[in-house]
Amino acid sequence: MKRTKAVIIIGDGLADRPVPELDGRTPLEAADTPNLDRVAADGECGQMDPIGPGVRAGSDTSHLAILGYDPFKVYTGRGPFEALGIGMDVERGDICFRCNFSTLEGDLRLEGDHFAGAKVVDRRAQRISEGTHELAQAVNGVVIEDVTCYVKESVEHRAALVLRGPGLGPNASDVDPHEDGAVPHASHGDDEESRKTAWVLNQFVLRSWEALRNHPVNTQRVAAGKLPANVILPRGGGVAPHLEPFEQKYGVKGACVVETGLIAGIGRYLHMTVPTVEGATGGADTNELALAQAIIEMLQDHDFVLCNFKAPDLGGHDSKPDAKIKAAEKLDNLVAYVLDHVPAGTHIAITADHCTPINFGDHTGDTVPIAISGPNVRKDTVQSFGERSVVGGAIARIRGFDIMPIMTNLMGVQEKFGA
Amino acid sequence: MKRTKAVIIIGDGLADRPVPELDGRTPLEAADTPNLDRVAADGECGQMDPIGPGVRAGSDTSHLAILGYDPFKVYTGRGPFEALGIGMDVERGDICFRCNFSTLEGDLRLEGDHFAGAKVVDRRAQRISEGTHELAQAVNGVVIEDVTCYVKESVEHRAALVLRGPGLGPNASDVDPHEDGAVPHASHGDDEESRKTAWVLNQFVLRSWEALRNHPVNTQRVAAGKLPANVILPRGGGVAPHLEPFEQKYGVKGACVVETGLIAGIGRYLHMTVPTVEGATGGADTNELALAQAIIEMLQDHDFVLCNFKAPDLGGHDSKPDAKIKAAEKLDNLVAYVLDHVPAGTHIAITADHCTPINFGDHTGDTVPIAISGPNVRKDTVQSFGERSVVGGAIARIRGFDIMPIMTNLMGVQEKFGA
């Protein structure tokens, strides 16, 4: 039996709702996308619920589902994926937290099993936007007994903390008191291993206070009449899940050609190849042909490539129909190059990870279109790729979690379940 | 409310992919099947994923799902279904293994917790094809303490072993070392009950060595220059699951009119009636009208009959389009008789347990068509029974596991879930 290769191309947030300014069409319907239509006309089409009907998917949960990892089982806490999303190196078993740079007033100390001596004045340090890289560096790599603490800044006052060391449990409570005016809560653990995590976490918070309270960034902030970002308050802890590496799970080598840290982080975590693509900015100005070329290059020694194209999502979040139409046409250009250069007989799937409607400005739980072309697909009568044109196609309605079984079945690489 | 009876007729491996030699039609599309089409035209139609979208189903897992037993929960290890499949009597709680007749060199003995003194020369005893019935009989029924060991040969070097007795656990490791040149592994158990299983299993292997090393079948093999099949090496142990009997689960009497040992075994295991049908060979030459008559007979004192018609699967595995077309037409003939003789108002469902495409030669995970006729079905516009013609029908896309709720709902025998 001949095995085939496969490419899944995901327009991030590509799907939408009818837009009055577009005469009731969606941006995808309004865009000129002959190559997306070609995949639809040659293939089997339908609707997909990235997670489940009506469920508003994140890009992280959707990509996990599309890659065949049930997000209801593996997405345990935001911490690990927050850390992955900002490009941190996360290993299975690490305990990860979301954090804020916050403003404390007083003199923080531990008294037995609780913090005392200081109150949170502003959990977000006036949404500090500059100098957080320097603040994070001041505590990144701190070692507390046999545990190393990795810290990296994210957007504004946000950051992530990764604890790596032996015997750490996942169930340590938040230090962030979740309200201004309160004393930070000392973390406590539900079990012996989580009590170790809690102890390390509390020590880390004290160390952050010591390292940041007189940090030059804060001295300058105070001189400028701003609140200092003088402590790091963790919350939302979770253990980095034991996800089976992609190649081990499916028996094929996989690559991720992507633009955002979050999806790249998921790909690396699954031990997939994640090439650096010059010119892939993740913005409206991205070089879509560079992405397409990377897909073709990866196919030389990989069986499976997932590509995430970020631009449509930005048009949706910014509520700009024109930008989203242009992004869809860039995606079409990417697909044109892929169709012209893939090895004959390659399976191609086109879909989106969620809707980001212009008139909502964030992700919604509507279905997204999907089209799959290549040998042995159940070709139907659908002629174009759009949110409504795929209704009635042979795929009918599936979930993101169904895609990998469908693709590995078509690729001829799936083990039979039973006799 | 009037209760109806129901028949589900399953063309084994009936569904296929477009075949170039058939001008891009599938064998089912190319076959002359006016009676299958009549059910489709009178009924509601759609696509079915036997297990889930894209999942390559076995006949065992698919029939479990179609009968309403979730294979992801009940299909724990190949052993029990391997034993059922070759017609062994299996009872709930039995510990079942797949086995090989293998060739040992040396003098096998147990030393403490491991085997010693002999190595596996050929795990498959040169794929022995004759005399295995006699070899199995030489150890079948052996009693080790309070456990009886049942052995039956399967195809070539394969066999199954059923351990029946009190206090046996399912988690005993393989004796088969899975490579030639190795000493057999003494089985060990993960818990007290599984340790008993492991102890019995090791004793059984020694007993098989004693019974087979000088067996006449092997004396003759050695004289003919062949390797002796002088030991039985078990692997893949699993406990026969506690499946609720069909009648208890649904409140209706059920029968299985089938041709293969595997499906007959599942039917018996669910305490369904499994009649012997004269002329049902399981081959291309089978008497399909004998099967149809058996369905009608069973309907006299049963509410539900499942029929599996094996021939289409053979055409798929053998990659013979003509054989598969003929098999589909035989199935049509079977359905013609059933339609003409069932009590008025009987619900009829026609489907397949999986695809066995001509050009793949084994099961694939594509959808299969389903049509259901009878009172109160949601009749749609579909006019013929085929892989593509049912797309857009009222059933849309369901799973095998959905069929029994749909049928018992139509039959008027299902308990309400809630108030």
C-alpha cells in the first residue's frame, strides 16, 4: 500500500460571520481565493467544530485538538501553555504559572505559613509596558534548593514562571490574592509534592521582592511618579502535561511551519520540527511565499506538515474587513504555491482554528469550513471554500479532534483498531 | 404505543473507494442493487463512522459499537476477541491470550522467577500450517491447580488460550519474548490476582513443552527436515469483559444471523441467539437466501436481528472488483427476500461495518453508507444506496455507537432518559 504525505493549512481565525459592509458576505466569501476554491472543488468539504459545537476555541486548544490531543484532557491550567506561548522552554513535569508584575507597599516577609508586612497596591503595576524584560532577567534562573526558576515577561504586566526540579507537585495555590489592597497569599499544597512546590513558590516571591524592590527600572519609575513593579505574583499553576510526541503517536515525522510563539511552542513540545522562516512576521506584512516554501522544504524529509497562517486573525481582532480580505488572499497565494510544488498525491487540508468575526473582535464558537483534497477523498459537489458553501459536503460536520484520524487514514499510515 | 421489530443488515467491508477500472465508481455503485436502493429511497440515509471519523475499524470493534458496546471501553486486549473469533467458548472473567506455536531448542525449565535452559529458534515454527489441531488437543483442558486451560488453534502458527478459574487477574506479562534467539520470558503479574495468572501461565508453558516436544506431529516434522512446533508461547493477555447481555441492556430479544466465528462469538457472548445456517459458508459461494430465511425465522420470536454478510469483505481483501460487485448483488438478493417476507412495519437498516477498498486490500477509516426504512423514519431525497449518494441525507453523519439508540427509538422500546 502506497503511503502519502499530508499538509494541513490553517488560516488563523479565518472564518467569520456575514458582514453588512460586505453586503452580507463574510471576508472569506468576499475575497478572491481561486486556489482555496480549487482544493474545495477537487476535494471533500464540510464544517468543523474546532473543539465542539459552539465552543469558543483558543488557538492553543484548537491546535492541540487538530493535532489529536484532547484539550479537555491535556489542557490542565493555563500556566504551561502561557509559558510555551511566550517561547519559554518547557519540559514534561515542569510546574508552570502565569504571573503579574505587581506593586507592593510595606516589607514582605513570611510568618509561618502566611505572608505579612506588605499589601498589594496594584496587581498590574499600572499595566507596566517597559522594562519588564530587565525585571524578568533579574530573577530568571534563580535556584531555590534543587529547583530552578525560569521567568520570562509577556505582554504588559504579564509574565510566566517555570519551576524545574525533582519532586514538584502541580497543586499549589495562587500567591496572587486577586484583589488590590490584600496581603499576598502564601501558597499551600494539597499533597507532599505540591507542598514542596508551594514552599519554593513562596521563596521565589520573596526573592523577586528582594531583587526588584530597588531595581533601576523601578527607581526610574518612582522618580517619574509611577508605581514600581516590585514583586512577581504567580497564579494558575499547572503541570506541563505528558503528551506523547507526535512521531511516536502517529508513526510519521511531523513539522510545524508557523508564525506565532504559541503554536511553535506546542509543536516543539510535541518534538515536531519547527523551522525558522525568514520573513514570517505573524503580521499583515508577512511573507506568505516564504511560509509556502518552508512547507515544501519540510515535505522533503517529513510526512506531515501543519502550517498556521496568522494574518486573518488580526483582521478579525481589529474588526477590519479589508485587512481580513487581504489576509485571505495572501493565504490563497500561499496555497497556490503549495499546490504547484507539493509531490503528486499529497493530501491537502485547508481549514481554520476558530472564527474571529469582524463584528465580534474575538474568537467565537461557530463552525469553520474544511476541505481535503488528494487521493481517495470522497469528492462532493462543493465548488468553493467558504463558511456557507461547504454545507452539504461529504465531510458533513466533524470536530478538530477528528482531523488526524481522517488524515492518517487517507495517508495509509494508521493502525487498525481491532481485527 | 406500538412496538416494531428491527433488522440490521451489515455488508461486511461493503463500502469502498472509487475504482479506476469501474470508471471511477465504487463496486457498490457499479453493482445492480435495486433492493438496497429501495430501502434508501423509502428511508432516511446518511454516512456512518463505525468507530469515529477516520478510525480504521476491525469487524470486532465495529460490531461491538453497532450493538451499542463502546469498543474504547470494552475492547481491552486482543486475547478475548481472538478466542471468541475462532469459536472458543469464553465466559466473563476468563483470562485470554493470543499464542504462537513456536520452536524451542534446549530443555526448558523454571529457575525461580525466570525461564532457563532453552531458546526460541523460530517464534512461528516455520509458519506451521498442518497438525496444529492435534497439537492444541494435546494440551486443551489441562488443569493447573484450580484453573482449566483451554487451547484452540487458529490460522497457521496462531492459537488462543483461555484460562478459567477463581482469583485470576488480567495483568500478566507475555511469555513470548517477541524475538527469535531469546529465552522465553517468565510471566509476572502486577497484583496478587495477576500473579496467580502469571504462575498458571508459566506452568502451562512448561506443560505445553512436555506435551509437544515428542508429539507425533513434531516427530514427523523433524523427520521431514522441518522445525518442531514444540511449545506454546502466550502474549496479549486480557480479561473477558463484563458486557451486559443484549436482552438485559435493551429489553428485547436479539439474534445474530452471521457467517464468521468472530461475529458469532460476540453474539453468543451477549447471550443473543446465534442459529446455525445451512449453506452459509462465509465465502463468495454462500447461500444468501438461507441467511435471509434465517432472519425471517428468527423474527418469529425475536424483536431484533443483526445479520452480517461476509462476502463483500473478501472481494476487498482480495482486490477483486468483480467479486465485490457480485457480493453486493448477492446482498441485494438477500435484502429482496427479507423485504418480501418481514412482518409489515419492521424497521430495516442497511449498512457496512467498515470499508475494505479494492485498491487498499484492508480496512480503511472512510465513512460507510447507512439507510433505515420503516414507520416514522425521516424520509429524505436520497434515491440510491451508495457511498456518495447518501451524502446530504437526513441521517447526516453518525457513529456506529449511535445505531442502537436510533433503532430502539424507532422500535418504541427505549426507556426515556429523564422525566
